[in-house]
Amino acid sequence: MAEPKKKSALISHGVAAQNRKARYDYKIGEEIEAGVMLVGPEVKSLRAGRATLTEAWAGERDGEMWLFNCYIPEWQAGSHVATFEPRRPRKLLLHRKQVKELSASIARDGISLVPLAIQFNERGVAKILLGVGEGKKKHDKRAAIAERDWSRDKARLMRDRG
């Protein structure tokens, strides 16, 4: 009898890393998909699903958009050891018009460019989903939690009634 094929643990397409805390901390308005410049071992580490976006942010430097403080650990499994800094700034690939619009929007008070997810598209290219977000205050976060709890309780009540 033939053995079943083992499913690969590497991600070929879909979400590789997600910043779930971003939607809690920010009111996300516009979402933009951007390319990112990576080296080979970084892509392998992303495919293994080992990146962290919780402390990452995007901003402008010298007229270009950069991703700062995104943690992508070194790839240890390969025989060819190419070292890189895990939290190095990574250049985002956007059109000039998009860079101008984003830099104008983040120049306003309270507006941030927050990375929401790193995903691989159908062609297997790594893309970063960026959200233009306004920081929530503590009372806004409490209201969101209360609304979520009430909708959960309401659904439970409706399910039990009939």
C-alpha cells in the first residue's frame, strides 16, 4: 500500500504573517497592497510562517516607503548560510503616485501606515497589505469590545430561541 503524501509545511500562496492587533489598535481606512524587497533566506523564512508584524510600521525615508521593525528570523535549514539582520528596514515597492498619497496622508496628525499582513499572491510573490489607520483611544477600544460581546450574546440568544 502506498504511503500518503506528506503535506508541505511551507506556504506557497496565502497569508504568511498577520498583524491581528492592528485592527484592535487602529481604525483602518484604506488598504494598499505593496511589494517588498527581500533576500532569498527571508523568503524561505516567510514561507515557513515565521515572521512577526506586531511591532512593525511603515514610513517614508528619502522619498521612498520602507517597512521598519518587521521581524523575519534567519533561515537555519539551508546549507548556504546567508546572514541578514532580522529587523532590518525593507524597501516597499509602490508607484510614485502611491508614495506621494501615502506620505501626504501620514503627515496628518494621528494617521499611521500599519502593516496588516504578509501574503503570497497566486504567482508566489510576497506582498504586504498596508492599512492607513487612525489610532483608537482607550474608550473606543472598550466600545468595540462591548459591541463585539453584545453581537456574540445576541447571536447566542437567537440561536437558542429557535
